Amino acid sequence: MNPKMHPKKEKRIKDSRHRKLAMADREEKKKAPVELTIKRDKPLSDTHYELNPLMVVHVGTHLIETTVALADSAAGAWVRSTISELKLFRRRGPVVVGLCAFRGYPAGSRWNLRGPLSNPNHPSNPYRAIAICLGGSHVLFYELDTWYRKDPGSIIPRGLRDLLDNRKVVVVGWGIKEMVNKLQYEWGLKVARPVDVRKVAAGTYGKDAVWWPKHEKGRVVMGGLGFEELAELALDGMQLEKKPAKVREANWGEIGIDGYYGNDDKEDLELIKYATRDAFVTHQIATKCIGKSGLPRE
């Protein structure tokens, strides 16, 4: 120990060195980025119209079936059928749900917005869609129809409400505290047992592997791994490419992949693909870490 240096400062320096060495080691062992693809379960005909299309998404070697619920009733039906098919509540331990939420313009106001709110992903803009992953193989993409409704939360299917408001279900997401508060305020959707995916990973790999202090504009703030880096840490070096700008800046309130006139919007398919990826990866990180270290304290 350096007698002239405060023990806490010396520890921070050592931790910083260890992180840099670990990051350098991971850089040497990096795998190729996983391939991400999406296609319809069934090909479209020129006259086919599909209300709740099923997509097949590959995240590397993992195959995920994604149901795009364009009707509210389809979301509830998906929850009931998936729980039954996977026999989730017959398994030992908690049921894990990977949850992601996506912002967009308020319904009917796109052309009236000015300033920061003209960015659909501004924090003040509402959530327009969610993606949830069950069993590591099934994803639901659900866009809430808020047109002409004073209380849009009243149309959310009971099956979806009951799933997320169940204490036997652990709902894991990135920035989950803010997410569930916003969903409850805007959608009336309550999440009984939310857990941040970074907290789950920290319980397995240690807080210093996930979060660390950094200097920003003359003050110390908490920094840490991004979503892709967290996947690399927890999922055996999985390499995820960063989202394209058109996905990061997208308006998630205008998804249209019903196959009308035999066509799909390629940009909307990209959104569904990345929504599936994020919900799936969140679920996988949580499942693996909870399996190793259990649930973090609430």
C-alpha cells in the first residue's frame, strides 16, 4: 500500500486497472457478431391480410417465434397459449419475463410537435409498444392502440395484465424502475415484481463488473456496461451489433406489418427484429444469472 495514498483511492485505481485488463482480455477473445434475421412463418400471397402475423427471428443459433399482436385480444390469447404450451407455472422457481418498452409520438400529434419532442424517443414521449419474452423462445410484440381512447389502458387484455401483476413472475428489463412507473401511468399496466437486468448481472459477476464511477463535467457519476456489453459479459461472449440509427430513432407507434396487399414494410420488420432481440437477450441474461446466483434482494 502506498502510505501517501488514501486506501479508498488506491482501491479505485486497482479496480480501474482490473477492469481495463479484463476488457483487454475480452477484446482478444471476441467472437464474430451474431447474425440477426427475420422472416414470416408463412409466405404472403398477393391478397392475404394477416391480423396477428407470426415472425421467425434468429439471434445467432437461437430461434424465436414472435407474434405481432395487431389486435388487443391477440395479446391476451398469446399469453394464455404460451403459458400453457411451455408449462411455465409448473416449473420450479420463478417465471422470468424479459420486458422492453418503446417510445413514439402521441397518437395524432406527430405533425404538431416542435423542439425536443419531435424526436419520437424523447423521454417525455409515451410508450407506444412493448415486447415480452417467455421461455427464451416466444416473444410478443404488442402495440397499444391509443387512437380515440381517453383510457387506452382499459383495452389491455386481462391475460397480459394478470401475467405482469403476478408475484410469481419476475419481470426483468433495462432501467426497469422508470419503465414500469411510466407504463403504469400511461397504460395502467402494473408490474408486481420488477428487477433491473443490470442488478441481476451484478449479483452474479459483482457490482464492479457492471457499474463503476466515472468523471463527467467535473462530477462523479455512475457509469457502466451498455446493453450489448452486458450480453457479452453474461452470455459467454455473445457479440451484438449496435442498433442502427434508424432503429434507435424510430417512431414505435406506427408499426404496419399486416401484409396488406401482400407487402411488408421493411423498416417495420427491422423494428420487430430488434425488439425481439432485446426482449430475448434480456430474458437470457436474467435466466442464466438467476440460475447461478438467485434473485437479488428487492
